[in-house]
Amino acid sequence: MNKLWKLIAEGQLWRSLFRHGYPDTPRNRTLAVLSNFFLHLHPVKVRRSGIRLSYTWCMGGLTFFLFLIETLTGLLLMFYYRPTAELAYQDIFALREHVPIGIMRELHRWSAHMMVITVWLHMYRVFLTGSYKPPREFNWNIGVILLVLTLLLSFTGYLLPWDQLAVWAITVGTNMARATPILGHEGPGAALLSIGGLDFIHAGDDVRFGLLAGRFVGEGALLRFYVLHCVGIPLAAAVLMAVHFWRVRKDGGISGPL
Amino acid sequence: MGQAIRDLVDAMANPVIYFLGSTVAIIVFILFRRLLTKPIVLIGFTIFSVAFLVFAWSDPNFNKIITKGDNIPILILLSSVVGFTWLGMRRAVINDDRIARGEPTLEGEVSKQKVFTWPDLVYPELICLVLFTALLVTWSIVVEAPLEEPAASARTPNPSKAPWYFLGLQELLVYFDPWLAGVLLPSFIVIGLMAIPYCDTNPKGNGYYTFNDRPFAISFFYAGFVLFWVSFVILGTFLRGPNWSFFGPFEYWDLHKLEPMVNIDLSTFFWVKALGVPRPDNPLIREAPGLIFLGGFFVIGPLILAKTVCKKIFEQMGMVRYQVMMHMLLWFALIPLKMFGRWLFDLKYLVGMPEYFFNI
Ligand code: HEM
């Protein structure tokens, strides 16, 4: 067995892939992290206190992992889903009825729920360990934006099945926008923006209208939410996650008492 | 026997008892943290919760809510928040003892040691990942994602609920108008969260679990996160039914259950009840009592506090930090203030100017 390992680890294929031997010596362990594009997210050595499960609860890592699952399953779902009022529901229905052992939609939905939970718990852990204190203030702020983006991702996705649950949950959620001060037609201050009885802000041009591309949750809203859900927000989140991870390292690694 | 327990639980279940009960639970948890973070307590609590779940499972009303696909995450949320709060506090208690004895904390003990990322970090990550994938796949096979009837804009379901993670905000709609519950307060949550690192000037408690080194900060987050966010999500999911009425966990969701609403504005209290005159026509004069109250609350309040109780904090933080923190805290405090106003006096609005959609 050991011989076989040795043969593989010294063969050209392995060498071309990993550029170092099996990581069981300090040198190779260092190289394992340094010369691997994905692993070099990590430093070569980490403080023992920072990797304890009882310290980080692994919640940041799980959030990222769930984001990756969402990307993968979401991509597969996009093959079958057309975001129009006639077809959306049919496509989701077909996915359930016609695909044998189809669990992509389930995986996507349950992982999305879990991602919201893990991101909350991650924030909770960061607060309880005081890890937002200098020098990590800014990374906490990036985190807050990531939290908002995670919720928006989930929210925009909620509409896509185009069933009663989806449409009414989004209706309840977006009805709030009507009441935005100044910018919503039922918000305080909106009535001030009128000249001679002519309102500038009304149901046909306020922020809610902009969000939904209409006066109610209809075809325009579906397309907008679809584009935001599949392209806009994931891109923004991915960029911010990259910054977030980079900052974790630049700020001195996972926090710990000095 | 079973029925008696169910009736008792239902009879006790209302928003006031739910909120006060959760508050008391958190205060007790903080005060008796040394005792309550013993492992035997968590084990006992878990056994009790599982026993309750088993007992309640057979009840058709309870079962219907609990087993809804989209509600399973809420059970996970509930148990993980309880579990992690317990774990964090346990480590805090241990650390606080060690600090008192002058020993390094659990984290400090090993923070000087450096280990190789491969294998000490990469392996646990891989194991986490595999276990979690297995969990998600099993879950996805066992529970089907919900799909209701196709969208019909004419038929409003009752209750109409926002996605579960926003139910805390929907709960606030009971006490506030949409411009506050749906727009202003959520913005303040985000802004407030972002301001935290800049307002918390306490240098202690960075990188280890503790309670004694930062009692206010930790208690504040318990209140904000556990009490007002997570517990409201649970309330909104399991206990709010048709017309957003409150239902006990074993109660049938009756469409016709209506809670009487005879709420009155502060202006009515002042002019009609106290002075015995009709409310003035001019909205500004009519709402003067509420406006003056809010002015005092938001403008004078922080200034008086800065001179008295919070003098030391004020000097430590400086004007800008202090004002930002105070305003965030006061907006936060407005929520329980209005909740108690509603429960005790049927108060509807402190300031009610429907003419301008300006109701607080
Ligand atoms: C999509 C969302 C997010 C992802 C994928 C993510 C990922 C991570 C990861 C992998 C770490 C390394 C340590 C750990 O696992 O605990 C980390 C650290 C950190 N995160 Fe996040 N995070 C997210 C959201 C947030 C949020 C919402 C906050 C706060 C509001 C936040 C604040 C921080 C801070 C301050 C650190 C440094 C902690 C330390 O050094 O102990 N992150 N994040």
C-alpha cells in the first residue's frame, strides 16, 4: 500500500498536479497550502485557538460552503426554468413531476434556509467573541453587507416558483416599500412633493413601482427578481466574500487574545 | 391529562406572556449563568424539549404547523440559537473564572501555538463539509420542497406571511406603521450593526468568550438578536395565524378569530380624556403632546443622560460616537415602549397624523 502511494506521489501526474510530495513533512505541508490556488486562501500556519470548533462554530465556513452549493444547484435549476408568468410555475411543477429522484430544488431551497441561519449564527459568534473590535471593524462592516445580500438573495429567490406562497410573501414584503418616507406613495412626506394638486409620487412611479416594474407583483417583477437572484446579487456577494476572506488574513487571521 | 396541559399552554399563550416570558428567561440565564451552563442543565433541557415535542406531535394542530416543510428550518434555528447561546456562555463563565484567577483564557492558552493548516485545518473543514452535505441530501430526499397552487392575484391567502426571516419585522407591524416597521427600523438595524465596532470602545473581550469583561455589550446583543429578532421569527411562524391573530400552539387556526382592537392615540388621551375638550383641528397642535414627548425622548434624553448616568461613557466616547449610539439605542427602546403602551393603555400612536401618513 505504502509502496503504491509512493509510486503515485512521485509520478509525473501527481507532480504536475501538486508540485510537491505527499504533505506529511513540514516542507510539503507548507507547499500544500502555498502552491494550491484554493488552499492558499488559508495561511500556512494558523493559531490553534482560531481553528477550534467550539470557538468559530465553523459558521463562516459553512455559510461559504452553502453559497457554493446554492451556486451549483442554482445553475442546474436554471437549465429547466423560464422566468415568465406562463411558464415559471409549469417548469417548477414539471421539475417535481417528471424528474426522477430530483432533489435539486429541495437542495437549493433547504440550503438557502440554512444559509440564512448560518450567517446569523456567524454574526452572533463574531459578536460574542468581540471579533469586530480593532483591527477588524471594517471586516465586520463587509459582513453586515453580506448579511443583507444573503437575505436579499433568499428574498428574490422566494418569488421564482410563482405559486401562491411566493407571490403573496413577496407582496407582503414589498408592500413596505410603499411607505418609504418621501419616495413611497403612502410614505410620510410624499405628499409634499406635489405642485398644484399634481403629485410627483404616486403608485405608478414610487420606489415600489421601480422594484416591481409595476403596481403589483407581476411579470415585470418576476423578471427583475430573476435577474437579481441569478446574476446581480450573487456577483456582488462573491466579490464581497473574496474581500471578506482576504481581510480575515490581512487583519491578522482569526481573532484570538494577544 | 394531555388535554389539560394543552389547554393550559394555549390559555397562557398570548403575545404579552410570550414576550415577558422570553425576557425573563434571558435575564435568569444571565443572572444564574454559572449554574445554568453546567452540562447537566443542557442535557435536562434537551430531554424536556424532546419529550414535549413527542407529546405535542400527536396533536393535529401542532403537527400541522411544525411539519410544514418551510417551518423545519425554524426548529433548527430555535435549537441552534439555544445551543450556541449556551455554549458561548459556558465558555464565557470558564474564561471569566480564569481571568479572575489570573490564568490565561481557553483561547489564550493555545493562541501562541501555531499549527499547520494542512492537516489541522483542512481535515476538519473536509469532515464538516462531508457531514453537512450528507445532512442536506438526506433532508432533501425526505422532505419535498413546497409548491402551492399557481399564483392568483385575486385570491389573498390568510394569513399572508413574509418569508420567515422577515417575520420579526412583520410582527412589528402590529405596533408600528409600515414606514417604521418596514423601512426605517430595518435601515436602523443595518446602520446600527455597522456602527457597533465604532461605538464599542471597550478594548477588552477581543478574541475570547467572556461576560464579565463586557456585560452591557453581551446583554444588548442577547436582547437584540435572541429576544427581538429570533424569538419574533419563532412567534411569527408558529403562533401567528389568520388575520395575524395570536394562536396557542395547540389551537385551531380559526379564520374568524378576531381580536378586538379599540386602540386610541396619545392625543385622545391628552385632549379628550385628561382635559375633557375635543381634539383641536390643527394637526400640529393636536399632536403636540406626542411631538413634545418624542422631542424629549430623542433630543433632550441623550443630553440629560450624558450629564448624569452616562457621564463616564460620554467622556470616554466623545460626542459623535455617543450620539450615534444613543439614537440607535433609543430607536430600539421605542419598540418595547410602544409594545407596553399598547398592552397597558391600548395606545395606538404617540403621534398620529394620518393626513401626512406620519404616525409613530
Ligand atoms: C455570506 C456571508 C459570510 C461569509 C461567507 C463569511 C465567511 C467568513 C469566514 C469563513 C470567516 C473565518 C472565520 C469563521 O469561520 O468564523 C469569517 C470571519 C469573520 N466574519 Fe464573516 N462571513 C459572512 C458574513 C459575515 C457577517 C454577517 C459578519 C458580521 C456582521 C461577518 C463578520 C466577520 C468577522 C468580523 C470575521 C473575523 C472574525 C475573527 O477574526 O474571529 N461575516 N467570515
